[in-house]
Amino acid sequence: MSDLSKTLILLLLFALLLDLDAFELRKGQKTERISGSAGDVLEDDPVGRLKVFVYELPSKYNKKILQKDPRCLNHMFAAEIYMHRFLLSSPVRTLNPEEADWFYTPVYTTCDLTPNGLPLPFKSPRMMRSAIQLISSNWPYWNRTEGADHFFIVPHDFGACFHYQEEKAIERGILPLLQRATLVQTFGQKNHVCLKEGSITVPPYAPPQKMQSHLIPPSVPRSIFVYFRGLFYDVGNDPEGGYYARGARAAVWENFKDNPLFDISTEHPTTYYEDMQRAVFCLCPLGWAPWSPRLVEAVIFGCIPVIIADDIVLPFADAIPWEDIGVYVDEKDVPNLDTILTSIPTEVILRKQRLLANPSMKQAMLFPHPAQPGDAFHQILNGLARKLPHDKSVYLRKGEKVLNWTAGPLADLKPW
Amino acid sequence: MKLQALQQSYFNRGRSNSFRNQSPLDSSIDGATTAANKSPASIFWLILHCLCCLISLVLGFRFSRLVFYFLFSTSSINNLYTATTTDIAETLSFTTSINNIRSFSPPVVNTTVASRVVVGRHGIRIRPWPHPDPVEVMKAHKIIEAVQREQRVQYGIKSPKTLIVITPTYVRTFQALHLTGLMHTLMNLPYDVVWIVVEAGGATNETAALLAKSKLEIKHIGFEKKMPIFWEARHKMESQMRLRALRVVREEKLDGIVMFADDSNMHSLELFDEIQNVEWIGAVSVGILAHSSHSDEDPFEVHRSMDEEDEKKSPLPVQGPACNSSDRLVGWHTFNSLIYKGTNANYIGDMAIVLPRKLEWSGFVMNSRLVWKEAEFRPDWIKDLDLVVAGDGDDDIESPLSLVKDSSMVEPLGSCGKKVMLWWLRAEARADSKFPSGWIIDPPLEMTVPAKRTPWGDAPPELPSNTQKVVSSTTQENTEKRATKTRTPKSRRSSRGKRKHESRNTDARVSARNSGERINL
């Protein structure tokens, strides 16, 4: 009896201790849990919630392209390649297509690089079309749903519109064959032609090791108020100004170039990453496209992102409550940026920093190699899992056709 | 960032600028037709483009086609109707004020919501006075302060201990200089400070007045003996004063970290953050600034006289812990005083190098519990304070190492002594130099330059008489010596040390001139 009572007392004490610990943690906590509109889903494990079948395409669609230009592994569009590698060895992969919920087509459309290292999108629609023709003729799963349970990764500037220039991209629209598929892309803007309903927005690829190697101790005091490095005017392509970034970056420069609180310039310092860790706010204005790796860098380095891009859709918008983490500023309010930023209450700023310090937040923005739990790969899979189970309308009746295989500019219809 | 380079390279590859400039006008037209067909409108625009190029050639600068656009804007509204529902905005000016946006809204055909974000040229918005607002700058600084405070709470020292600073001092010319510096350093710390100031010659009001300017908690203790003139004796007395302060810590059971801050030393704020890490007794590296202020010698001469051996033995001016490669304490760096033997200063104010002792007190910090009476608070490798100092503090101990039985237990701080965060310096005036008490000039000085309007009327300047000449010459003699006697029996003022010779002479002359008419102010 006495033994039993002793163990009971010990258990009680233990529980008390744990409770005290938890209490203390809550008081002086460094981070805060992140839950977006879909709930507290950042740390979900997709394994067991979905099955993905990876089509075996001939290597001319993926391996050969990469062999031709290995620079594709390091630029900001590299997510498509790393996602393919991740899926090949992931536990969600299934070799039996009958039980798959989602189908993945590994085609590297953003790997045709100029000598400068920038991807040309002119052949991408043909490449994609050719890949889809292949999978629709060799497997029955495409025709079963006309692509509604297939997903594609299109990390280019304007996603599946396959053009770097916004007007051209809008004019082209999303590739007609991808009308029913789920698109995983970096571009996101509300009510824009190139963002279709049900797409998953992801962050651009940023090299994780490079950023980790530039970390400084968190006790270094943050003394820069606002930090930005980049172009304000794109003199080569927009000499008159007002076109690039819809005039927002130029407005930032003209209004704040002599303001001591704003550390902004076009220089390329070697201490760029370290400086971001010493800043309270980091500007993330749009450029030729609304998204940029600056957002990822700001999150990794704990600098509150100031997002100046009207109607932008940020990565994993349903899992991450970006309004609580970053500061949205309308482009028309840029001249009042200093008033806006200084009028944010201190508690709000400290809370944002706590949210940013959450390691699961930082993990969700990265594409590490090898993959780690909670990283961007897993968030993509979580997003796909949240779309399950498929609606009945996804499966077409026999002989029913929705897609128009001859739609689009004539040049796209040529074989690749 | 990279996106711009992307665009740049595209255009460098041959897609000319004209493509981009035409696009707001062209794309809508091309949208309706495929690239293969050329509509009359596109041919028209091509001709217009050529015309503009010719005009630009003639004019010598780039001729904006916007002019044509506005000329024909009314007729071309219909031409701009597109299948897509995007609007195109044009602006008139984009430099100074808020722009005017002219938007064309074609009748909406599809049911999709039109995006409020328009593609095209926008104005660059600049507010009327684009300069920093001081109120906002202040607010931003408050924000930064709050952020840094939070950072310190989270990543800095978890529970900062009280700092017990022990400083021996005494009233002298340079006291205000040194003590003010130390006081301001301590006032800048984010930690609680208890400052024990031990004053040789008893606690004086002058020092108390100086200390009262700070808002620190100060224990002002008088030490009954006067500070001796010779450096050797002075070092000994300082040790005794520090022991007296340690006794106070012991009696009052002050809790915290004890550090020895000499008033003439210079401390960096990082030092105080670093010593919070000490557990029992720690040592930091002290930079030794032992320099002669004597400028009579030719500095180049000194260099030539130092031969090769002395160069090699020339000391790194640092005293502190020495570590091996695995960061464990193996010994001590001390200042090599041998090369200065015989040329160092003997008494305060001597114009020669003042040497430190082997290991200065200021390089050590310890947990205050080491000096408490009860033995259970301290580890057993610490000797009790009373046992070390026999009697009433007649003997002195050279450095806190005497308190420690096993000196390998001393913790090296500041990345194992590699970082020097405080500097030892001894700069003093001669012991008999005079200075205004409290550095308040009271009663005010005599005037040195006669004003145009004097309160005693416009009497013409008198020629100095013979007797007065004698007085002035003696005063001039006296300026050679530091201390001078009073000039007239009436004035009780004594001249202060180190005043400029010129002003002294004019002073003497003026005072001689006006001696008959002087009014005591």
C-alpha cells in the first residue's frame, strides 16, 4: 500500500512540475504558434493522408534538360526540380496508380536558360503540351478526369501563363490544357488571369545552406529600422520610369532617400544577409512580378516583411496568417510608409517578431536538401491533402470532353 | 532583384526597347489578332514609330510618343477595346504631385471581376514634402528601443546580477575627470549597480557632491589615511582601500558580482555584459596604457636606442589570463615592466611612465559570496577574507589571487582573455597642483580683458607706477612655478595650476593697472 501511495505522490509531483514548466514557458515565450485560416496545419504530416503517383517521363523532359544546364539547381525556380527529387523518395509516393489521389508530371519547364541564367518561357507551353499528350496517350488517368487530379509545378514569373511580361502573360492566359489541373506556382495575385482557383502558392527557391551560413547570434541588437537592397528604377527596360513595379519602388526611393530610418540603396553588399538580421522591417516591394525571394529571406532572418504589392497572394496563404506576420502597404500609400510603420503599436511589432521566430514558420519557407519535416515540400503535400477527397464532378463520364486541345496561339501547337 | 536582370537580358538579346514602349498601345490590338496578321492599326503604329524616330534624330533627344497618343486619344478609345478586361492607365506627369490617372473602362463582357490592379505606366507618387518628420523619427527610435529590450530579455543575460563596483579615489586635480567618466559609464548600464567609493583622507563633501550627480546607489566610505605621493605606496594603499570595501560587502552581505573599477581606468560596456557570466572568480584581459606624457624627448631617438633584444621583449600591453588551445587557463600574461626599470615614475605627477603592478585588481571579478563570513556559501578553494588579511588591513594583498588557494579555478572571460574590454591608465597631475574646489569658479575670476564700458566710469588707463612694476615683474617670475602666491593682500584668490602663461601676464598687468580702482566683485 505504502509503495502505491508513494508512486502516486511521485506522479502527482511530476505532473505539478510539468505544469509549472509549461506555465513558465508561456510567460517568457520566444515564439507563438502559427495557425492560418485552415487551422494549425503547419506541422501536419502528410504521410498517410494522400498518395501521389509520379509519371515516368522520358528523360528529355527532365534529366536531359538538367544535364544541359545544371544552373537550374541554384536559381529561384529550382523548386520544380527539388520537388521531383523529393517525391521520388517520399513515403507518399505510390507505385500503383490505381490507388493514387494525385498524379505528378515531372517536366522542367523553367530550365531553358539564357547565358545570363534567366529562363526563357517560349518553349515551355510546347513542352508542357507535349508532356500532357504523352501521359494522356500512355496512361488512362488523364482522360479519366482531364487532369483534375493532376498537379504541376510551374514556378515561372507568371505561373502557367508562361511569359515574363505581364501583358503578354495576361493575353496568353493559363495554358488551356491545364485548365482543370492543380497548379503549384510562386505567382499569386487576386483576380488575375494567371492565378486560377485552387492553385497552391509556394515560396521561390532560396538556397538554405547559404542562408544558414550567414546567421548571426540573435542577441545582436536590431538597429536598422527599414532595410532594402535592390533596384528602384530599371533603366534598361523602363527608362521613363513608372512602369517597373508600377512606380512603387521609385516612389519609395523618391520619398525616403534622405530618411535616416530607411537604409535603402541599390548596392550589393557582401553583408546583405547579416544586415537583414539587424533590421526591424525589410521592404518586399513588387518588381516586374509581385513575388520575390526577399520574402523568404525576411522570414528566415526574422525581419518583419513590409509587402508592397497590391492584391498579392503570399505562399501557403491558408496555412500562414500573413496579415499577422507581415505588414501590408498599398501601393498608393507608399509616400506615407514612414507614418504607417511608426504608428504600429509596439506590442504588435513584438508579436510579429515572435511569430517570425517560430521555427516551423522558417521551415515552411525552405526547400532543404534532404527534406525535413515541416518544410515547403511538406506544406505543398499538406495543401494537396486538404483538397481531398476529390469532388465527384472531377471524374468525367465516358466520352465526355472538356478541354479544347487546339486552343491557344498557333505557335504553341507545334510539337516539341 | 533578379527579375530585373532577367528582363534586361531578354532585351539585350535583341528584343529592342521599342517593343516595350509600343506594348501599352500595341498589345491590346495584337490581342484581338494573332501575330501573323497585321491589322491596319499596327501598320499605322509602325509608321508612327518610324516618324518618331526621325523626329528624335532631328531633335537630338528621345521623342515621347505619348504626345501622339494624347492627340489621337479621343479617336483611339475604340481601338483600344480588348477581349480581356484589363484597363490601361495613362498619366500626364510623374515627378512632382499626385498624378492624374486617366482610365478607360471598356464595357465588361465577361463576368469575371476586373482586377483593381492595372498593368501599365503609373505615376511615381511623391508626397509634397518628402523629408523625414522628427516626430516619426522619435517614434521609430522608441520602437527600436523596445525591440532591443525584448531581444535582451530573450537572448541576453537571463537574470542579471547586481554589480558591486569598488573604486578607490581621493581628492585631486584629475579626480573630476576620472570619476565623471566612470560615473557616466556606470549610469549607462542596464544592470543594478551598487557603487562603493572608498576615499583616502576621509569622505569629503567635494567627492560627495560629484557623486550626487548620478542616480546610482552609492556607498561613500572614508579611509582615514591620506594618499601617499609615491606610486609604490599608492598602489599599496589602494589595495588596502579595496579590502576595506570588501569588508563592507562582507558586513552588509551584498549579493552580486564584485568588480574593481579604478577611477582612471576606461571600461567598455561589453565588459559588463561579459562579467555577468562569472560563477565564482573570473579574470579579464586589461590593456595597459603605460605611456609617458613627457614630450621633451625626441620620440625617434627612443626608437633608435632600443636594440633588437628589447624589440622582441617589447611587451604586448595586456595583462590577463593566458589560455591554451583548448581554452583552459594555463597562466597569466603580465606587463613586462623590466624594460622600463629605472625610467618609470616614482611619484605622482612625475613626467615618466607609470607602471602597473604584476596583476592589477581591475582585471578580476568575483562573486560577492566569496567574501561573506559564512563558509557554506563559497567553494572550499577560496580562503576566508579574514584569514588572508591579518589584523585591521595593515598588510595588503597584491591581487585577488591571494584569496584563491588554487588559481587554476579562475575563469577566463572575454573569449579566454583574447578580447580586451578595459584599459588601465594612470594620468595624474602633480600632487601639489591646485584646482578650483568642485570645479566651480567662485568667486568669479578677475576680468582679463577690459570691457569698453566699465562700471567705474571711463577713466583713462593709468601708466603703471614703479612699485606696481615691481609687483608685476614678481608675478611674472611666479608664473614659471606652478603655484603662485596671492598678488595683493586683499584678494584671497590663489592662482590655479596650469593656467596659460599669456593670460597670467595680462592678468598681472591689468590687475596692476587697476589695483587702485579695483572693486571687489
